[in-house]
Amino acid sequence: MHLYLHIPFCARRCSYCDFAIAVRRRVPSAEYADAVLAEWARRQNDPAWVGAETIETIYLGGGTPSHLAPDQIARILDTIGRSRTIAGDAEITLEANPDDVTIAAARRWRSAGVNRISLGVQSFDPAVLRWMHRTHSVEQVPAAVATLRDAGLDELSLDLIFGLPAELGRDWAADLQRAVELDPAHLSLYGLTVEPATPLGHWVERGDVTPIDEDTYATEFLLAHRSLGTAGYHHYEVSSYARTGHRARHNSAYWQRAPYLGLGPGAHSGAGKVRRWNVRDWSAYRRLIAAGDSAEAGAEELDADAVRLEELYLGLRTVEGVEAGMLNATERARWQEQGWSVEEGGRVRLTAEGWLRLDALVASASRSVRGL
């Protein structure tokens, strides 16, 4: 069993963010814990989870989970641990913003059971951070890393965003170097996407911002692939780099289609062919739970073709790739000729050049997946 808790609260919405968040001056930490634990109690009799006694990973994402009171995080994890067995080596990740990291908070997170931190850095350029509407300063990043390590939270992942508009003048190579100098165990690099209902979406629509062109995007992606590889990081998934032995186990469970349970507003769950998701709005979620109702907004059951397509897409995201038999010989030969894939041991995996074309390649390959 893999468990995800969505904690929606943020001090400010980032310019690019389309997630299910709730901007609050006062974070209703106790109210959130009450609601999510009530949902957890309801899920104990769900047939999909009755036999899943051991929790292998827990991920507290958001939003900004580090906004939640540390004692409430401890309460949530303690209650979950009383209901099911949390494996002794379970990976328990908390997403945090640098400006939320204090020694008191970090020690409480650690004593509560958190053993991995995903730190939302995004950039080391002050002007870029302001443009993104981030609430932390550049100086707070190394300070947060040092504080977390002092508290015994050595398993650190840093998030960065690339593919920013050229007019910002962001030095991507410099940001990568600053990140490597902090020596995190893991790095997650995400290309900027323009979502319609975000501030960024409105800026683009008005013509105030010009999205980066495909060639520059590819250049930045491949620069990260080369430079982080030289620094000793293994590029094991489209957006993920890790030192040996430090892959993100929770995210890896998604890519392997392992069963996962999501709690909180906007959270998704998946088990076998069934996908479920909760209402996105925090206030609506809280009202439903308080009334003793389900917060589920929808569900679907994947047919055999959709399952095979999901296996193809998730498999090609990772360095392990997919079984060669999922693709026809013509498709495989074309990819290899273009330098987009390699075939070893009966499996096809994409190169960095192939990952740049992941969506297009999956769309093409979907027509050659057996049964489609």
C-alpha cells in the first residue's frame, strides 16, 4: 500500500500553479487533520484496501505541506500507524518550502516519522523567484538544507523548473550548478507548462509573456541530462535524477502501477483498473467529510486497451522501459534509427532525446500496442 495525502494550503498561488490549493493566512491545521483522518477511517472498509496491511511509502504533497502545524503532521502519521502497519523502512516524504524550514519544525517532522524532504527551490535567481510568486529567498535555500541536515533529515530532494521564458534571462546552467553544490540525494526537474487558468496563462494570453521555443526547451533538458550525469546523478525517469540508492520510492510505485490511496481534497487513488478522485475544493471537501459523506468526485474503470496504454506510457517514462513486444518491429527500428531508444535484454527504453518526444512517441506507439 502506498499512501498520498494532499495538503492544499499555500501562502500564495505561484504564477504557474494549477493544483488544488487553498490560499490561507491562517492554516486550519487541526481542521484538516480531523477531516483527512475521518476520510482515512472511512477507507478502512474499502474492499480495495482491506488486504493491504503494510504501508510502504507515504507522501505528503500539496499545496505546501510544510505550512501544516508539525504536531498535526505527527498526529496524522501516528493515527495512520495505529490503523495499518507502516513498514520499518517506509519512505515518508514531506514537501516543504525553504521559508517554512526551522530547526524546531524539522526536528518535529523527523520525530513524527518523516525521513525524506522534497524542497521546492525552483530557481536560485531572485528575479525568477519573484516572477514565479515564490515566497522564499535565494538565501533561504542553503540555510534550509543545512537546518534539515542538522535535524537528521539527510534524504533531500530539490525541485527545479526549467524552460522559462527567455525574457527572464535565467541562467539554467548556473541554477544546476548551485543545486549540485548543495549535494542533494535527489533532484526533480520539471519543464514549465502554461495552464489556462493561472496567472502565467493570462500573461501568455495577453501577449505579456512568450513561452520558450521547443529548441531552447530541448537544449535545457539535454544540458541537465549531461551536467547532472557528470555530477554523479542517475537520470532514471523523465523528470528525476538520483544518487545511487536514492530513487524516489513513492513516485516509482506510480510508474510501476502499484496500488495507491489518496486522501484529501483533489487526491487521486488507483488500484488495478480502478481510478478514483476527490473533490478539489478544500471547503467542499471539509463539508462532505463533516457530514459523514464521501468526498469522492468521480471514478472510472480502465478497459484492457487503456491499461496497456497506461503501462506503455509509464514504462517509457523510466529508464527500465517496456517489453519490446509492446511495440511492433517497425516502430522499434524507427526509434532506434533516430536515436530515440535503445533495445537491450528484450526491453525498449528511451534515450534523453526520446524522452523529449515522450508524448508524441506514446501517441504513435499506441497504434502498435497489441490489441489497439
